[in-house]
Amino acid sequence: FRFGHGHCGARNFRDWVFEAYDADRLEWHTLYDSNGMSPWADRGPRPETKYFDVDAFTSTRFRIRMTGWGCMHLRAFEVFGTVLSVVSCGGVPAPWPG
């Protein structure tokens, strides 16, 4: 995923996780944990957008969750990967699970 933080407080944005919802287990699965370190700790006043590699995980719901004190000034956010359609038996598309 790609994530950009605003100029305000990027160096201090260090307590957060990126999660995907596991519909089979009815729980959130952590794909990335900042472990108390800001990805922008070593950057100047204009933080760049960062790319984060995570293990493959199938989900339609994602979130960034703060795990500590602070503020989040989201500048850019992009989730990318392979998108698969839901197909029922016989090759007819199944209705969207709603």
C-alpha cells in the first residue's frame, strides 16, 4: 500500500497499524505495524509518500488505526493489488455480498 502523511507531525506519527478485515474469522488482521517508529522520522519538513510491502491478504475492507496518542493528517492513501470477481458455480457472477 502507499501512504503519505501531511507536513504536520509526520516525524511523530509512530503508533499505528494497517489492517484488513478477515470476513471468515470476523476480525481485523494486522498487515503492517509501525512498532512505535515513524516511517518519516529521518525526513525533513516535507515528508514523501512511502510504499509499504505487506503479505498478500484477500479483503474488501482496510483501515489505518492509531494505537497511541497523536493526530493523523492523511495526504495520500492507495491500496493496490489483484482484484478478483466473486463467481458462483456454473460461472455466473454471484450477487455482491452485502
